[in-house]
Amino acid sequence: MVTQKGVAGLQKASRTRGENKLDFYPGQVLHTKCRQDHCNVNVIKRDLSTKREQWSPSKKANLRSSTKFDFANDCVLCGRSTRDQRKKGDVSVYQVRTSSCQTNLEMLCLQRGPGDKWAKTVKGRIEYAQDLHAADAVYHQQCNINFRTGRNIPLAFQAHVSEGKKTRKYGLKTRIDTQPFPK
């Protein structure tokens, strides 16, 4: 049961919380724990801080990639930077100069199938740019060969990594019986 002094404390706590719709009167029956939590200064601070966090502007949504893809400096196929190679005058970096190159890459993406993660990534980049020639897109010659032949896909794009060649480390190929001369 709440006394007059208790009503004053509850009303003060309600004003601090910004709750003006609660009415308290002497003789009202309240749960002891609820009344203590409602008037506790530390609980009030905690509740007010969580209320501010709920109404604070939300953070900008992050996209899947943290950095923006730069068609003029990143390989369309592997996504790695070509800046260092282009500065050195390396001939293994080429620009997409025709629309037929883009068409061929799109066809290769379809041929590689929907289960190919690398093809999905390349197709997404092509669809985003819409016109690789206008975007001044570049690619590594080795990546182009790898993508066209379906071999030597970079590890980042492989669906599963094979265990490699199984070799035996020690011993013979066949099992030798423990008895030297079987009967």
C-alpha cells in the first residue's frame, strides 16, 4: 500500500522518466519490486539511455562490400587492383575496348552455370556497370584465360578446394602379411 510520501516519490520518478500518464494515489496497492525499480535512480538512468538509443537515427546500412569497386583500376574478373601493374607498363592488363568483349563475358557466365560463384560475381559486376567499355573496365590477361577455360580459378572463387594429389609418405603400396611363408 502506498502512502502520501510514496505517491510523491512515484510522481517525481514519473516526471523524470517523462511519463505523465501514470496516476498514483494514497492507499493504492503496487508490487514492491515494481515500485522500487520505478523509483530507483540507476534504473531510471538506464531506461532513459536505452530510450534515447531506440530513437537515435539508425546507422547507414552497409553493403556487402566495404569498398567501392573501381572498374578503371580493378580487374573485372578477379577484383584485384591493377594499379601497380599498369604503372610498370605491364602488358598483362587490358582495357575492355569493345561491346563484344562484354557480350562474350556474359555468355561465359551463362555457360559456367548458376552454381559457379565466380561467374555470379563477374555477372554482377557487368550488370552493375551496364557498359564495361564506357566504364573503362580493365582485366588481367591471366584472369581472362582462367575464366574462359574454366581452369585455375582463383582460390577466393572456388566452390571447394580439392585435397590435392594423394601421395603416400612411407611404406609399400601393398600390405605384407606377418608370416613370411603362408601355408
